[in-house]
Amino acid sequence: MLYCVNRQPEPQVITINPIEYKFKLALLKHKYNEAEMMVKTGQIWGEAFLWYMYTKGHIRLLDLSSIENVTHRFMLSLEIGELHIALGAAKQLHHEECWRKLAQKAILYGDITIAETCYQKSKSYEKLSFLYLITGNLTKLRLMLNLHKRRKDYAAWYTNALYLGDVK
């Protein structure tokens, strides 16, 4: 509690919530377990808190699934490599750019199934064909060949035929 005098010289009592400074003090003293407990119990939260955690490099302490802003959840989970959380957020956002970013990160982390899903959602058929080629998934590569034939995309059809060694 803080005792002070307002502009009309009257005494006033202000109740101070010590959670924020206790949290920052715990981070400063490297007491990450204590800070993590404050986050998990929901004692501290908000946009300013997210920004503080991001700028100080303590994103891993966050419970990303509880972030309500889907764009923030996507970007933060993508940055720390939580691809499954980013996939859920991308499904809610339905932006082609999100699918591309997630596919790129999934390839970097070696998660082929998420990369495949992202390429399908973003309609990056050339990249999807190449993914099937490097993973040796020839049955899906044949499906891509037929897809390009139906779409009358002759350049992609020819490329897939070359990948399969099936140039007629």
C-alpha cells in the first residue's frame, strides 16, 4: 500500500500490485522457476507482458497456447520452434504468407508432415512436388503429375515427369 497526498491536499491510499516487479526481479536474479510459476498460475499477463518477455528473450517461459491473439501466437511459436502451436494458429488465420513461413520453418526443423500440409494449403505445388521427390514419395509425386495435367500446367507437368523419369 502506498500512502500519498492528491492534488486536493487529501490523504489517499493506493494499493500496489507487486506481481509485476516481483516477476521482473525473479527474471533479473535468474530465478526462472519462480517466474515460470507466476506465468503458469496466470498472475501476470497482457500485451505489455508479452512485449517485455519478447524483448528480454524469455519467450520460452510463455504458455503459447493461452495467448488469445492468434497472430501473436503464430509469430511467437514460429520464432521458438513450436511448430504444432504455429500450425493451429495458421489454420485459424488462413493467410498464405503464414503457410509459407511455417513451411520454411518446418523444413528447417525437418518436420516433413507440417511442411507438406503448408505447401498444400498455400498451393505451392512446385515445392510440394520437390518435397515428394527428395523424400522419395513417388506415389504422391505421380498424383502431383496428374494434378498438373488436369490443371494444364504444362511446365510443372513436364518437371514432374522428369522427376519420375516418365517423359513420353
